[in-house]
Amino acid sequence: MNKNRKLYLGFTVAVLGIVLGALLWWSPAKRNDLVHGDAAKRPSGGDFTLQSAKGPVSLRDFRGKVVVLYFGYTLCPDVCPTTLAMIGAAFRALHPAELAQVQGIFLSVDPQRDTLARLAAYTPFFHPKIIGISGTPAQVAHVAKLYGAAYHRVNDDASPNNYIVDHTSFMYVIDQEGQLVKILPHGTTATQLVDELRKLIAPPKS
């Protein structure tokens, strides 16, 4: 087995371990969302362009589809993998004609460690229709501001590269015209997300 194959296998096992552990031990009631600023001020959302492993990705690329946007990072030990697993479960519950009308976006707030190749390897484990993107720290901060998302790096003095990132854990539902229409809280279930998506997408033909 060559070195790249070993690394890929190791990364696969690590991701699956994180997901299984999060599903076993995570409890929505035990985590508070990190919210900065006036919660009464609804964020405006808006278009953006960041990078994926396959090139630039703009929100406008998905006009005609309902987008579920989530901010996080691949080394997140609990909330991110659990939320992405839930989004994947919601997508799998849709009919094929409905699934064709949705898109998931995982926006990394940890561009220092989340390379585009790492994001491309990470997101398909949850669902093929979730794409991983990121950008420069300034670009990521700009998009986060548009959507009212907050994140904060918590350093580990003993190991500078072993930090965690506290971040808001909302899902942002964006309609076919690129407008932010719903902010779903942490703890939203797959069934609830499916219900929200079906309010916006065309029903399958009988």
C-alpha cells in the first residue's frame, strides 16, 4: 500500500470515528451557541465566491437550488460532524427530483489547517451534495459577517497547531434566488430540515 493510500485510509477512519463518537455522545442541550452582537438584527446574507478543490465556487452558481450553508471546520470534535451527518440524512430522505433542487455548502472557518484537498476528502462522507469551500482569513471573515456567523480560535499554548475553533452552529437556508430565508438552530433534526426544504422546492411529480 503506497503512502498516499495509507494517508487517505487513515483520514477516512478518523472522520468515521469522529462522526460515530459525536452521534453517541453529543447532546444538543449541553452546548450553547456562540452568538456575537445583537441577536435581534437579522443578517442580510448575500453572494460570495470562495475556493473548492475544483476551483472557485460562488453562491450564484446554485441559483435555482435551495442551499444549506454551514460554517465549521474539519477537526471539529462534535458539532460539525453531527450537523453534517444530519444534513446528509435530510438529503437522503428527499426524493431524487427533490434532491436535484438542493445543495449543501460547508464553509471552513479554519483555512490554516483545512486545505482544499482536505475539505474535498471530508465532505463526501456525509453526502455527495455537500461541497467544502474556504478562502483567505479575510474572505472567510467577510462571508461570516454577511450571515451573522461568529468564530473564535482557542489556542493551546503547549501545541500551537492543536487549537480548537469555537463557532456558531446555525444552518443558513438560502432560497433559489440567493436570499437568506431561514436560520435553523443547533439541534434541528433531519425531519425538521426536510420540512423546511420542502417548503421551498417543487414537489416530486406523482
